[in-house]
Amino acid sequence: MIPRVYGRVGTPVEFRGSAYDFGHAIAAIQFSMDDGKTWTAYDTPNTNDYQNVSWTFEYVPEKAGFYVLKVRSVNDCGKVSPEAAFAELRVR
């Protein structure tokens, strides 16, 4: 889990984390704000199979409430993380 983040409506919130898959390079990081119904992928070119990939994701909440960001990686063989990491966001 990624630490809980607090934000305000209309103000960008930044999430940070890292991904790794020992023996395989990370080809992309995917993000979902709708409980995994849809995923947005960002390619991670020039990665290797022995270092972590650091990522950031910026989100601008449109209304107050509680949100959950899900994050997963895709390796160079096309396999997706077996379980997504998540971060909670409380917006006022």
C-alpha cells in the first residue's frame, strides 16, 4: 500500500511509488481510479531487469470524497502484476 494522501478539490495531487519484477524489465505502469474497470498505461522505455522503476501519477479531483488509486506494472513479457498496489486519497 502507498501512504494515504490528502487533497483539495481542483488542486493536483501527486502519488509516487516504485515497481520491480526481478528477472524482467518493467515495460509499463498502469493506473486506475475506477477500481480497476479501466487502466491508463504509461510506457517505461529503457528499463532493465535489475533496477526499480520509479513512477509518479498526478490526479486533479473534481469533487470532495474518498478515492482509491490502483497501480500495477506490466513486464517485458506482457505479464501484469498479480495484485495491484493502492493508495487512498481523501479530498475536501
